[in-house]
Amino acid sequence: MKEKILLMTFVFASITLQAQEHDLAGSWSGSLEVMGQKLPLLFHFEKTEEGWKGTSDSPAQGAKAMPLKNVLFNGLMASWEFEQIPALYEGIMMGDSLKGNFTQAGTVFSLDLGRAGDTDKAGMERPQEPKPPFDYEEIETTFTPAASKNKLSGTITKPKGRGPFPAVVLLSGSGPQNRDGEIMGHKPFLVIADYLTRNGIIVFRYDERGVGDSEGEFSQATSYDLKEDASDAIAHLKKFPFVNQRKIGVMGHSEGGMIGWMLAAEDSNLNFLVTLAPPVLPIDEFMEQQTLDVLKSSGASQEIIDQRLTLNKKVYATVKSTDSFEDLEGNLKGMLKGHLASLGVEDSALETETTKIMEVFGPTLTPWFYVFLKFSSQPYIDQIEIPVYTAFAGKDIQVHASSNAHALREMTSDQPDLFNIVTYPDLNHLFQTAESGSIAEYATNPETFNEKVLEDIARWIKQLK
């Protein structure tokens, strides 16, 4: 009977396919129910000369741009595998939905996906995305960080004239990013660079290691490694004669803002700092709030939220108490067995159930995650002696605005003139004007980056002495 139902579904989908053309390209979202918990997932696909390519995000786990493999699509049926976990998705295209199943460790979960934004299909434009010719100069350049020896490639946008001009290096949030900071059909770093350069400020943005035209391997890099890359980017920018040597700064978003805290405390080449939605709270507290906000926005029940927060707290505590990355997997398995036993799971099933959960957590068990969870911003913020402009977004569900802004004000209360802290109430994590702030809105929002924020930042940079 089940095979007959599936066949009927296939035939129905074939009939509807004759009436309209389907395309996998773009972003898709859905929620996977695992052990009574909703796990929001995002998938992003593009068609290349070699075939389909894709990545996946798991916002509640802090995992971003996880590579997919064997992505197949024939106009009706779609399937793909995950590189980092033994899991498979198979679905049938029905209108603007994918109806299918997610299979992991022999267990099948229903997972239906809807479009999270497709600019071509919806006729949606990105009105802020700049189009040539530009009224400024673009300079393609490379630099080689001393620590990694990987050649990194980027673009400097320079106002016309000899200068010298104030200059900023752009630092992206977590996950591998190209110089435009591409996310869900938007190119926020391209928009930022265009606006600031048209307003007399040099901008240097670059492909992170292993992305675009840059060499290296991103997957093994920690926040400290990315900080070293950024420090060398600052030094490289400083070499150009049109740069004002007393007005060189960094503008970092999310984790890029966290890296900005480190640079502002340690890099003598830096004269000012702009941080956008930066983590300020201890990372385990920050991620607990992020999980709460993301799950609430996805419609999860309070029971599911409580279960997830309880487990996440145990995971975070285990990571923080583990002295070396090599010991992390074993320590987490031990913790999970104890957790499951406390929930009444039979001894005979503990190993199997622990393995299932470890496979779900698998994509996050990286050197980056291990280092990130142990990170504390305050020791760096306490050392900062250069001007700082920090912007939070009131509808941000990834970096909670009020709690992080409050913590930053407490930390900097003895030097209010040095720290300019602003919250924009109607914006989301990407600094788009938002309704709910949910991640699903990122792609469907025509705004790439709020111009009022850009105006405020440009004015602040230009008034620096």
C-alpha cells in the first residue's frame, strides 16, 4: 500500500510538472523533528557547469555552510547527501515545496521544505546591489598571512583622488564567506563597500581561506586563526599610500565583531572598530539565548525548547571542561549516555541512541566550535583603548540585542566616550528591516543592509580625529 501511495504521488507530481517549470536553485527551509525536538534547517543550491552544488545551515546548532555532496535534480525528484554526517535527503518537487524524507543512521524522518527565497523565481530584486560603472576605483589584491602561508584574495574599493582616506577591513560572521559576504541571495559586504566608498571611505574585503580565490582550508580554522588573517589584512591595507595611516579600522559582523574585540585589544595598526551584532556575553550563555530565540521563531513548543536547552547546557559544560579537542568526542558520548539513562533509556539501547544524537551534533564538533565555546569577550573589551561603534538589532534572534548591549554597557561604563553603543529596534541579524526577525525572512527581504545604519557608521568614521 505504501509503495502504491508513493507511486500515485509521483504520477500526480508528474502531471503538475507539465504545467509549470521547477527549479532547485535558491534557498529552502524546513524543520526536522528529532526525538521530539524541532531542528530548523536551511539548504542553498546553485547550478554550475559541473552540476548542482549545495550547502546546509543548522541555526540552532550554530552550524553554517555545511557542504552537501551528490546533489541530484531532474526537474521533479531531488536528492543529496551530507559530507560531514551519514545522512541523505530524498524529495519530490510539488509546486514551491519539496515533499520528502531525511534518512540518518537507518532512521527515516519526514522533512518537507519550502522556498526560503528565490530572487529569480519570485521576480524579487536586490535594489541595493550596486551595478557598474562605479564612481570609484576597484583594486584586486592578494596578501599572504605569515601564520598560514595561504594566499588570500580580495578587493579594495577606493574613492577617486589621491587621499589619504580613512579605511576599513570587513570581517564576516561564522562560516566560510566570500568577499561579498553572500547569504541567501544577498551580498551585504558588496553593498556596505559600495556605500562607504561613495562616501569617502576605503573598504578592503577578502575571500576567507579556502573560499573563492583564496587558498587554504577553512574547516580547521578557529576564531584565533581568522583573527591572524584579519591582522595581516590590516597590515596589507596599511601599505597603500592613499590610506590615512591614523584612520584604519575594522568592521566586523557577528563572529567578525568578536574577532574585532581581539584585534582592537592587540593590534597596534588599528585606530577604530565597528562591531555589528557582536557576541558580548560568555559564549555558552550567548548560545543558550540564541537556541531559545531560534526555536521560538520556528514555532517549537515550550516542552521541546526546555528539552533542547537542558541538553545544550550539558553539551556546553562538557566542551568547556574538556582540556583537548581530541578528548571531546569521547567526553560527549559519556555525558550523553548519562543524560539518556536519566531519561529512562534502557541500557541495551544507550549505545544506539547515543550514536544517533552524536550524528546530529556531528557537524558542530569542529576545532572552531571547541574554541568558540570557550571564548570570552570581556578580557579583550577591557583592554580596548580606541573608539568603538557597536550596533545591535532589536529583532535579532541570533545575537540577542538587549542582553548583549546591556553587558557591553556594564563592561564599558567607566569609558562611555570611547564606546558608542546603539540598538536599531526594527532590524534583524543581517540589519534588514524585519517583521519577526526569523531566519526565513532573510532571503525574502528585498533590503540587503539598512541604509540608516550605513549612514550612521559613515558619519561616525568621518568625524574621528
